[in-house]
Amino acid sequence: MIGRTLQNRYLINRLLSKQGGFSDTYIAQDLQLPGHPDCVVKHFKPKFDRDGSRILPDDLLIAKQYFDREADKLMILGRHDRIPSLFAKFEEGGEFFIVMEHINGRPLSLEIGQGERWDEMAVVQLLVDLLSVLAVVHQHPLIHRNIKPDNILRRRSDDQLVLIDFGGVKEVATGEYSQAQLIQDPRSLFLGSKGYIAPEQSIGEARLQSDL
């Protein structure tokens, strides 16, 4: 992917992260805007069979479902100043991509030293700042399912906390992504990160409070 230009517009520069078997995320440049600003491109990857010769049909549909779901939710949530905006979604060569705002910041994990103690006021301020963003997510009503320091960025321009990585977002009400409509992917039941996942979420029963 590195060096590839998508839609004759988005030049892929470097890998940002891998999300298991779901997707890869890259830093890219928008070649059609003045100054070629950075953006984030997420590539949704269906699985291939064992010899790598063809995409498994169910996995192609699953990849498209994740693609549509994350793009749809970012279209709504990205209107908030501290959630990345959605710029574009498209298919190219049978692959699925979404383009998002690049947040120039540092992960909260770099601020939280292992074994270090924060004073009470610092902890309260952190919670107030973060919960105000999470409240917007829950009002829709959606569950993020992967709240952790690496998914919270301290934006350099104003020191505000920005919540990222909505690849695991789940609706509280079934809505358009009901059990009957979705091809079930066993990986989706256990999304989360070790050390941060709530007990009920680890058995596939995530609720709004699981984000807390």
C-alpha cells in the first residue's frame, strides 16, 4: 500500500496501525488540496483463502459491513469537534476505504507513566474532558467498545482530548445493523483491548456502561 495513490488523490505514505484481521490504517496526503495536507486512510481487508488466490465470500461481505458501518457513524459523530471528521468513502479495485481527518496529537498513553500517581484535580479534569465526548457517542446511542489511552489523543493545537478509532462502534438498538441482517463475524463479539475491556463486553454483551 505504501506509495499507492487512491482515487488519483490520496497518496499513502506510512502505516499508522493494524487492527487485527479487520483493517489497516495509514497516513496519507490529499494531493488535490493546497499544501497536500495529511489525512488518515483506513483500508478494510477481507480474508483470502489459505493459498491466497481468492477472497472468501462471507469475509468480503463482512468487510463491506464494517466499512459501511464505520463510515455511517463517523458521518454523524464527526460533526463533533473532538471526533475525527469523515472526508470520503469509496471502493477501488474491490477494496474498501474511508478517509478521515488526521489529528495532530499525542496519545494519552504517553502522558500516563506506569506507576505514576496523578493528583485528584488532574484526574477529575481528564474525566470531565473525556466524558463530554463520550456522552455525544452514547446519545446516538452507540458504544465505542475500545476506550483506552492509545485511542485518546491530546491535540497539539489546543490541548483538547480527541477520541479516535470507531472501528468497533456498536449500536445499542439493533437499528439497520440487526442480527438478522448482518453476517455474523465471531471477531466482532469480542472487540476490545486486554486490560481495558469490561467483563460483560468480553462475553459479547457490551452496554453503554462498558465504555466506562
